[in-house]
Amino acid sequence: MFIGYDKKGGALYAKLLEAHRERGKPKQKLLYALGRVLDKDRGIYRNLERGVFMYDLSSNTYGAAPENYVPSPIRRGREQLLLDFGDAYFVSEFLRADGLSRCAEAIRYGNPDTLMSMISYYMLSPLSNCHAGSWWEGSYASILYPKANLTSQRISDFLAAIGSEGNMRLFFDEYFSYLAPQLGKGMGNILIDSTGLPNSVHFPLTAVSNHNGETSNEVRLIYVTHQDTGLPIYFRYCPGNVIDVSTLARTIAELKACGVNTKFSILDAGYYDHENAAMLYENGISFMLRLRSGLKLCKGLLAEHLPTLESKENLVAYNDRYLYVKRVKCELVETYPAYAYVCMDIERKNDEARKLFRRARKCEMKTGEVHEAMEAQGTFVIVTSRKMAREKVLPQYYQRQQIEQIFDIGKNHARFLPINVQTEETFRGHLLLTFIAAVAMKKIQTRLLSTVYNPMSLFLCLRNQKCKVYENLVVTQEPQKKANDCYKAFAIKCPTTLPRKNGGEPDGAHSDSTARRLPIAKNKK
């Protein structure tokens, strides 16, 4: 068995042949058409059946192309001489200055240019991954990361590679080291919540979920964030039909295994049951959560304390609202202390009352029915494992909004959706990229609070700044005032010129005899 080669139209093609004799004459039998030769020395080929692949004659085995393989650049007409500059340059400089790029570099992947290009793409474009190559061709990212391989097949292989458990642990080991100086001893003060990622992908993680009365096919994404800063700390995922209450113990256990010892956790109402409360007590984790209104404990506390709730000594101010808050002892787990804060939001009660009155007139409700419906309006119960001042309970609890903001950032600016993957391995890689993008976007958003910009307007302003590409260098165009304001907000200096690697040809790229390449504009000497 051997490999034979044919040249057609200037391109080299390979086929797997077997030599034999027929009536005493030497013959060759075609075993398999390997297709077009992409790299003869390394045995990399391309055909319709397998796409880009590797074949080893000595072992007669097929495999994926190496991670560091970069296809020959196929130029459709003239190479682009004018590129979007500001947004890609800003992301590169921000990640480097902030230190987040070091966390990405901890991921073991043979083509780091592909990794950094995809992180930039997840931050800058809402489009699906099949458009990544087109975005890269028109962006300064193609100069920053010339070896990036953003063909659809290679992106799937890339996501599967970075989503391996080994790469996940390498990333989080470096990420926790990155967070430690910023969060200090407060890293153990966390928020935990989940969100649904609706999709129609046929893999085991997609399942029917009924969450807060809404039914959909989805995957549940669990995020752990820091209470004060809102920075994401960790993520997990589970099938859509797994309820929140069953995920808490494993989330805490994974954090502990990674070296994050949870000290105080603020939880959503869906995470409460007796077993979870006992687990938190036994592990010495202080906690705060809201009780679901349908729980027997919640109904009992409201029935007992509502008659005495609306009194002068229970009135507290929170931002521009006033609420009645009464602290009482309660029992969640035997022998452990617990405190319940029975609350009534006056503004919310009035809003709900107006809606009730309109419904009562329309449905001709009796006055007794209206009175019963009004009794619990605007009320909720928060429980904690440690005693707190009534004035501090609401500011502490509403830190949960930090994690809601992260989910908003993820779904609007960090590509949580849509999910365009087909396997769990590629899904894990997708989630890792969205996590990195969400951390970066959260930090950018925080820095922009003192300006008139938000992340979306920032990148739109910067994208309008172009650059001209010459043979050995890149000349940036003058940034307008808005772009200058964006650079100044992050102490980033926009250069006049930047060098171009290897005279414009990515290192290690191979010539393609069928590609038509017109000469690029040359800078005068």
C-alpha cells in the first residue's frame, strides 16, 4: 500500500493505492481518494467526506489535523487594504493590561492566534461562529493574529479542544490566581444563581424545563459571582430538567475542590430546602435567601407576624423606597440558629392593590375575597443563618442583582446565545469563551460607569476607526473625539503605526498554487 499523487489544474491530489499483478502485469488498485494535498510532509489532506484531516501511512490511521495547522490563505481578489481597527486593538490592549490574557494563555491549544481571535469575536460580534472568518478578514484581528484558523470545521475542533476538563482546570487555576489580589479574603462571599439557555440542539443536555412557570427546551447554566464586585468566579451547567435545589451541594463542592472556600452565600429562592440548609450549616457557610411564597414556613411566618408588621419601629428606608421589616427567630435546621425577616414593600403593595381592584371590578369579586387577596400583597420573607441589623438586610440581599447583570451581559454582549454546537464537548468550549468574554465585558462596563458610554456604544465608536495595511506596517487613521474618549477612559494610547509580522504573510503559511494573489500596496522607502 502506498500513496500516489496527481497534479490537476496546478493542485496536487493524493490517493491510496495497492500494487498487485494481473496476468503477470503490474497493476494499481485504488483504495481511497485522500483528496487535495494541503501539507505533504505532515500528511494533511482535504476531501468532501472527511474535510481537513491527517493520514498516517505507516499505521494506516486517520485523525484530525494538528491544532497548529494553518491553511494556505485563499485570496478572493485583492487583499483588504483597509480594516476595522479600533475595536480589535482595544480588546487586545485591554486584555493584556488587565491580565485576563494570561488566563487565556493557560489554555493548552496549539494555535493561540485562533484562541485570541475567538475571544475577540465573542466580545465584538453577535453573529454565529460560521461568520467568524468573514469578521476576521475585515478586522485588525487578522493582523494581530495572522495564524488564526477560523474555518467552520476547525472552529468546532477548537471548541472541543479548549472545552476538555484538563483545559478547564488549567484556566480556572490561573483565573483564581488572577482574582486573588482583586478580591482578597472576600472571594468566599458569593452569589449563586442559574439561567436557562433555550436551544433546539439534539444532545443530552437539552431538556424540557419548567422554571418560574415558563416551559422551554434548554440547558441550565449556573454562575457563581462575587457579592461586592459582581465578577464571575465559576460556572457549571446541567440538563434543563434539573431543578436548582439539587445543584447547590455540587456547586459548593466543586468550588471547594478548586480552592475557593465559601464563607457567605446569597441564594435564589429556588435553592432552599431542608437538606441544602443542613449542608450549609454543617460546612460552616453563612447564607441568606428568600423563602418561596408557597412554603409552609413562609406562610406560617406571614400569618403570625403580619398583624404587627406595620408599626413605626419596623419601618426602614432602602434607596428611595420604604419597607416594613420585622426580625424574628425561626428554625430551618434543628440546633442551628436562624433569623427570618418578614418584609412588606409599601410601593409594591400599592401597585398590586391597584391591579387587584381593577381585576375585582372586572370579575365582580366579593369584598371578602378582595380583603383576603390584599393581606399578603407586597410581602416576602428573607431568612439568614446569622443575625443582621434590619437596615442592612435589604442592601445585602439585593446584591443578587449583580448576578442578574452578569446574565444580562452574557446574553447581550458575551454570546451566551445562540447555541450553535452539536456536542457536549464543543458546548463546554463555547461556555468557556462566553465566561472569558463576560468577565472582560463586566470589567469594561464597570469602568464605563463614570462616562456616557456603555460597552455597545464603546465598540461602535472604536470600530469606526480604520487602519491602512501596507507591506511591512499598519497606519492607523485619526481617531475621532468619541474614540479618543474611549481610549482615555482606559488609559490606552492609540499608535500612529504598528509593525506587520513577516511582511504581511503569517508565519508558517504555505503558498497555494490555485489562489490568485494580487500585490498588496507597498510602503515607500
